[in-house]
Amino acid sequence: MIFKMARYTVRRDKLEEVKHAIEEFVEEIKENEPATFYETYQEAAGPSFVHLMCFENEEAEAAHRNAPHTNTFVDQLSSSCENPPVFTDLSLLGSSEL
């Protein structure tokens, strides 16, 4: 299993647009990547977001990264960010879900 986290901050004037794009993106993942675990959170303090994802293997991660819905989301996000997304590899220590 491959675990990743992405964090970024968007411009306040783009907040609602980005939230809508996230909703569409997550729906596409549900439809096209049923084995992918994907959750998105908005930080309570403002226009910052955290995405948590888990892929079965490197092939699943590559398929996600190259999927049309991922490219569409990245394009939508790129013009809205104050700071570009930062990706972090994670190691699972425990989970009630996985």
C-alpha cells in the first residue's frame, strides 16, 4: 500500500470554486478508482486543504496520477493556489478502517 498526503492553500477569492472542483474530483475517483482510498479536508482556520490517499500499488498510483480527472483537477487548482501542493509520503502505523 502507498500512502500520501497533499497540502495546499488557495486564494480566498477562489475558495468556493476549489471546493466545487474537489467535490467533482472525489466523485470521479469514486467512479473510476474504486480501490483508491481518498479523503479531503479543509482546515478550520481558512482556505487550506489536506488530501489523504492510499493506493494498492505503484501501478494504481500511476493510473491515478495520469487519469483525465486528475489532470482536470490539477489544471483547475493550479490557477487558484497561493502555495502549490506539497506531497508527503506517509507510513501507516494504525487504522480503524484499513
